[in-house]
Amino acid sequence: MSRRIARVLGTLLLLVLALPLAWNLATGDTYLRVTGGSMRPTYEVGDVLVVQRPAGDELTRVGQVVVVGFGAGGAAGQPYVHRVDATTEDGAWLRGDGNDRRDPQPVRQDAVLGTPRLAVTGGAAAAFTAAQSVPGRATLVAAAGALLWFGLGSARRGRSRAAAPGGGAPAGSRPGAADGLHDPADPADPVGPVDPAGPARPRGRRHRVAAGAR
């Protein structure tokens, strides 16, 4: 696996983990997993509903699908999703699409938790449910961290190796020792650049040799 692919996959896993929370914070929507078959064929067991906040008039529209939290004796209970079957003076009768009869009691508006904005079905719903569980989140974080460590860490190590061989003078060398310039720390190094033609001879010595020959 290349470093770039590892970085992309790690980023995607973090997005899968963060997007549901970001959507919840931005819109106030919640998520409800369908656990019963009373709304078949509209919703199947395992589907995940994205539930938007109630507007206040859901029970006035026959046929409206609503999510309610209603228990025995009118107390708050486990949320479930049914459809408005008939209205009453202060609420409505609900019925599941797969049920032959209405629910045992009518509900009032204060029991409505919202309406489905959309439904996630099939494999996508199963993946969403697994990803939002505690073990699923831990697995996503661990996998994303490993991929990003491989992608980003390997890239940094590659840049370090590429910069070492040609990046300036070797460690411990003196400036000018290998470039033909004067090294003030070396007594044997002549002052100034070296003349390829050799050092110039003093003119006085040439005259004395010439005089002795005569």
C-alpha cells in the first residue's frame, strides 16, 4: 500500500466517525434504529432513521409518519415509529403500516420526538450501526491512526533520508576544506585561492642567479 493511499483511507475513516456527530450538532437530528416489523414494508428491521425535530403540527396530518416516545399510561417510553391514522381533539391515533389495528391509545403532540428525514437501509444501515457502537468507534480510531501513522510517518522519514546526502557539508568538516577556498583554521592552507600555474617566483632571486652565471 502506498503512503498516499494510506493517508486517504485514514482520512476517510475519520470522516465516517465524525460525520454523524457533526450532522447532529449542525441540525439537531437524531438516529433511530428500527427494531420491530410493525412498519413493514416501509421500514425493515435494522433500518436507521435520521429523525428531524418536530415542528408542532405533525399529528394534524393523516398519513404523517412520526417518531414518538410513548409508554403505558402515557408515560415516556421507548421511541418507535408509526403513522398518523386519525386525528383527535388533542392528538392522534397511530398505526403501523404492517398492523391491522390502531395503537391501543392515542398520543398527544408532546409525545412526538420528530419525523424521519430519511432512512438508511440494507448494508449501509448495518455498517452505520456497527460504526456508531463503542467497539466500532474504537476500531475506526485505531485503524485510522495506524493508516495515518504509516502514511505521514513514512513520508517524513523519506524526506529526512533525501535531505541527508546532499544537504551541505558533511558533519565535522570545516568550511572551505573541500571547496578550494581558504580555511583559516588550517595552518597549512595557503591564504587565498591556489594558482594552478604554481607559486610565483620572486624577481630578486631570478636576478641573482642570472648575475652568478655571468
